[in-house]
Amino acid sequence: MLASGFTSAPVSRFLVFTIAVSSILASITDTKHFFFIQIVPHLWGYGQLWRLLVWQLCYLNSTEVLFAAMTFYNLRIVERLWGSRKFASFLISTTPYTLLLPPLFLTILIRPLTFYHPITNYLPAGPTPLVFALLAQYHAAIPHIYKYRIATSSSTSTTSGSSSSSSSASPTLPALDLTLTSKTLTYLPCAQLALSQLPTSLLTASVGWVVGYAWRSELLPGARWRIPEVLWGGGKGGGSREERRRVEGLRRRMEGEVAEVSGSAAGGEGAGEAGEARRRTLGGQILDQFRGTL
């Protein structure tokens, strides 16, 4: 049975609530102008390099907050697959790359290629690179459960001419045929984040996706790093409280499955006996009825 809510996903719960609370605080305190980056004048003119460290702390509009929170909630399955310690280690080890690479690429590559167009001078706030780095793990590790198709048939319409009785056929409309999976609805909010503030939002999403796959392929320095168990809360007690609770839940689930298997086996024996009873002749069943009354 699938676990509901944030069961066994405390880090994902922290991310969802942080996304919402940080945006609300930025609105209440009127500090939204501190989080986005303009290459000129923020970096080149004023030398505000501290913006490179804070631009992913919050989103600046409610639409992006909603879709980012939905995405982190949908991707909590990755934390359940890996465990909270590895999941948090992934977030920490990829954060330096997702923080620094988008402004670096925008400054030294995208802006010269676009002849310093004003549209490439702005880097939107929000952890979109981190979202797509995590989405790359979801894409690679989580298989789809089912597929479904959305198809329409081609149709033609006929119109009769006023001067002649012959009818002419209009051009045939192309048939629509889309094959979707159970993971499609998870990708839709991410697509909204990537296309929300083109072209720089697409740049941040692409960098996050590449960083995620590079981490998975162990091409990034520190890809094998994990948070020490002592700092995570394990110590010498054989794992953290959350891990012990998880193991205990798995043990109980296995015991329940064993009980179900044994019960089904007993039921199978009973079904075999019932099958034998059903194979009795009509005369034998009538005699059984009389035996019961006697």
C-alpha cells in the first residue's frame, strides 16, 4: 500500500513548507528585490556577490510557489526510495553547482551570444535548478506504472457549391495521437517552472537537469559524499530513530505478508476440499442431506 502524505519523507516536508514560508516572509518584509539577480548593475556595477548565495531562497510570485511545492511533494517518492540521509546529502552536494553555474553561464556564455540583450540580463529567483536536479533522479529511478493514449480521428467536411451540384472536400484534419504515462502529471508543474520567465528560467532548469544527471553518473566531485551518521543522529545506536522506525515498519509488513500467504494456503486447502465436494454426484448429495437429518 502506498504511504500517504509525508510519511517517511521529512526532508521533502521541510522543502515544501520552506518554499511557502520564505515567499510569505519576503512579501511581508518587502524584501523581494534582494533575491533576483540582474547581471548589470547587481554584479558588474555594485559588486553584490552575496546575491549568488541567496537567489534560490524563495520564489517571488504565488504561481511559482504553488508549482514548486507541488513538485517537491510529488518527488517525495525519491526520498522514500533513497532514505532521508542520502536525499539530504544529494541536496547539499548539488547546491553549490545549482547556485553558481546558472549565473556563470548567463554572464560568460548566454549574454555574449545574444549580444547583451536586456532579456538575458535578469535571473529569476527560486530553487528551479534544485527542482530539476531532483526531477532528473525521479526520471531515472522511478518507472511509470501505466501508459494511456489520447487520440482523435481525422475528419473531412464537404461543402456544396452554389453554381454546381458537385461537392468539394476540405483538407483533412491531422489526427492527434499522444501517448502519456502515469508520470506525466508530475512533469507538468516542472514545465511551468521552466517556461515561466523565458529564456533565463529555461536556462536554470537545464542546468539543474544536467547537474542532476552528472551527480547520478558520479561525474561531480562529492557525488559519493554522505552526511555522517553521527551528525544525522545515528551515533552508536544502530541508526537514527527514523531509520529504526522504518525497519520496524518493514518487519511488520513482512510478518503481515507471511500471515496472508499462510492464510491463503489454508484457504487453498479449503477450496480443494470444496472442489471435491462440488465433484460429488447428485445422488451422493441427496444422501448427505438425509444423513444430516438422521
